[in-house]
Amino acid sequence: MLVLALGVFLVVSSCKNDDATPAPVLSITSISPTSAPVGSTVVITGTAFNATPTSNTVTFGTVPATITGATTTSLSVIVPANAGTPVNVSTGGVTVSSTTAFALGNKPVITVASNITASTNWTAGNIYLIQGFVNVTSGATLTIEKGTIIKGAPKEQDPSGQAKGGTLIIQAGAKISAIGTADSPIIFTSSKAAGSRNYGDWGGVVLIGKAPTNQPGATAFEGGIPGTIGTYTDVNDNSGTMQYCRIEFGGISLTNVSNSEINGLTLYGVGAGTTIDHIQVSYSGDDSYEWFGGTVNMKNLIAFRGWDDDWDTDWGYVGKVQYGVSLRDPDVADQSASNGFESDNFNPGAPATAANNGLPLTAPVFANMSNFVTAGTPSNAASAKGSGPYQSGMHLRRNTSISIFNSLLVGYPEGLRLDAQTGTTNTLDNATAGNMQLRGIVLANMTTPVRGAQAITNDQATAFFTTAAFKNQIIASTSLASLLLNSANFTLTAPNFLPQTSSPLLTGAIWDGKGADSFFTKETFIGAFGTTDWTKGWTNWDPQNANYDK
């Protein structure tokens, strides 16, 4: 009986084993669709997924994706930026890869060719094409999601027939909220295909605020921008926020009037309530940045391979700026003679007698700025690929009262040109009175480090700049190596601006006078960089070849 029972047990057990269903193993059976743009949803089907979304990991190539829904046989995921192939799913310590390739698709394009009169959101799932002048009007806020691509159309595509390049204009009383991140910046760029982009393909970004300027209210904007400057007085006016944004291939001449262009980033009367930091302006066809009056404070600015000036201040700008770097192509400069800093009160700068009539004087304070043209021999000849020559690291003229602290300028024909029109010494007067403060500045590899112009003599300019208490330095071309700049400092396609470990630039900063303002972080170093590279992650040193369609 025992033997018979055992036999029955074995037969039953054998039958149960034969009928059992094997536990499912992790697998991917399909992906739908197999091509989709960034930000869209893809469904992955398969087996043995975890029904809890966070217990699965999905990557497109090496790029992780966000999972929005999960069952044991289906995962819904958002296509990430820079998505690759294959698609991989991991859960429970096991990883499988799809045998079906995934291709990143182009984003849909939304054309914007009229004014924005109500608050509007632009999202990263679309590309926005600006045609002609697009004004965000008073009372409206344009909110731009991180990672969004905005393209400016050339003047040939202006629907008004007025041949105006695509330009985004934030009017007085309007706001922009363009808050990118280091890993997902907002990009304003040319609408042309990779490889064919150029200086001045489109207009650029213009902010207009209600902070004071020193011009009469009927004064027209440059570049054909509609309206006039107004007589506003709100020093704390808020035009919104721009953070981690790139502006590429803007700066277009929009009228037949000389010196009437739009810059990469143009700011008219922008107030101190506005937040602007981590901005890269590349290949601007005019100035990279120009401030026309206003009080806005800014940090972490890049001017890359611009055409004319890098930091241009006019019309009574009195804000503060810290951490800025300019890297120039030594073969590209403007017919007006390109400068690092160009600062004017206005043209001709005087008389300056009252609000909106010459006052406030242009008197911003810049600190920790680095301007690089060349480690080779500076040249004042017409540039090989531009329309004119380089001139000065700092051209300070027309009654300006700008101050610059703890900054490095390398490779210009001239370092400082202190300039006052014939019949007046007002720019020099501002300097000798202590209102213009140039302190902790290193001029290196300059043919003529300091000079006077027009009514200011070379001796007067030199006596001011070399005042011992100001701790300014002149480094001869033959001693440039003593600064121990990074070996990749002047590399146009992949620069590295961090000085070498024992560089003398890492110490010696001076923070007296206007530099004592609480806005400034009191760094020990000269120039824009100590031991931290704040350009990492969000910049692009080769926007010419970037694919912005996906």
C-alpha cells in the first residue's frame, strides 16, 4: 500500500509540474511610436514590468526618461531631450533592451507672427518660430518652459512686408518668465539649418521697462522698435525673469539708419525688480549686450564670438553686474571698431542737467569680468572675416561714470581709452572725482595699455589708471604666460577659463568704494573665474552645428 500511495503521489506531482505556467520574465515586445519628438509620450509594452512607476527605470540610450504610468505589461514614458537608442527597461535588478530602434522625431513648429496681448505659455514640446516684431504688450506675461526652443525668422519672412527680422520685444508693463535650468536651458536661436547660420540672422530679445533713463520721453528706440522711451521713474520695476537662457545669431540691422541695430540682448530702462542671470549671447551681429538706462542687476553673463562690442552701456544705466566672460574670434570685428566695454552717457554726453535730460549719468558697476581676444599679437587692422578692426578693452567716453572692479582684459590693441570730446574733460572729471572707479584691473597683452583720446591726454589717462591705491596692473605681452591662464582659454570650440592652480589671478581683488556694495560677492580672484566653472552644463560653444529641431 505504501508503494502504491507513493506512486500515486509521484503521478499527481508530475501532472502538476507539467500544468504549471512559468513565471513571466522581463521583456520588451513593442514600442509605439518608434519615432517621436522630445516631450511626447511613448508606450512600451512587454512583460514583468513593475506596476509601480518608480520601481521601473527606462532609458533611451543612456538618457533616463520620466515614467508617467505603469502596469505589468505597459509603461508610458516621456521622451527625454537627447534621447538615443536602444530603449532599456530595468526593474528588480534585471535590464532588457528593445530590439526595435527608436528615432528622435522633430518637434512641431508653432509660428508666432502677431503681438501677444494676454498671458501665454510656451512649452518645451514645441518649437516657436518668431516672424517679424512680436510684442508682449503691457499686462501680459510670456512664460517659457525650461528646455524650450525659440527660433527667429529672417527679415525675408516678415509677414508685414517691412523686412523686420524676427524679434521678441517685452514692452513696458509686460513680463517674461524664461526660467531654464543648467541641464535644460531655454534657447533663442536662428531659424536657419545647422551649418548655414550667421551673425544677425534675426533680431534678438528686447526688454523694455519703466526704470529711469537720461533721454527725453519722445526718444525713439534703436532698430525700428516701435514706440518711444517714456519718462518712467520706477527704479524697482519688474520686467520678469531670464535664467539659463542662450541667445544665438541675433543682432540685426533693421533700418537704413547708421548705428540702429538690435543687439543679442537689449535692455531699455529695465528695473532692479527684474532677475537676469546665466545668459549666453553668441554670434550677435551687433553688440552682445546693450543697456540703455535702467537699474537692472545681472550675474553670470557670456558674450561669445560677438561682432561689435560685448558690454555696451548708455542712456544712464546704473545697475550692477558680476561675473561676465567674453571670448572673441580675433578674425571678426565691426567697422565701428569693436570694444570689450563701450560706455557713453549719450551722444555727445553733455549737457547733463536733469532727469531725462542727461541725468542720471551712466554709472553702472561691473565686477569680475574677463574679456579675451587673443594670446597672439593684437591687431588694429581690419579683421579678416569682419568689417573692421578691434580697438579697446575699455572705451569710456562721452561723460560716462562707469566703474569696473577686479577684471581681466587680454589681447586688444588698446587696454583703456579714456575719451572726452574736444572742449570738455567730463569723462576725466568723473574719474578724478572718484565717481568712475577702475580698480583691481589687469590689462594684459595690449599694444597700448592706456591712452587718452580727444580732450584727454595720454599722461592724464595713465596717471589715473596707475594710481597705486587702485591696484591696477599692466602685464606686457612677453609676460602673458605669468598669469597662468588655462591652456584652453582661447579655444573657440571648447574653452576652459579656470586659471591654473598657482595663477596670480586667484588673489588680489579689491572691494573698496563702489565695490563694497552688498550686491557683490567679495571674491578673492581677478576676472570671472576662480576655481568654479559656472559655464558648465548649460552653454554651447558650437551653436552653428546644433540640431534644434528635435
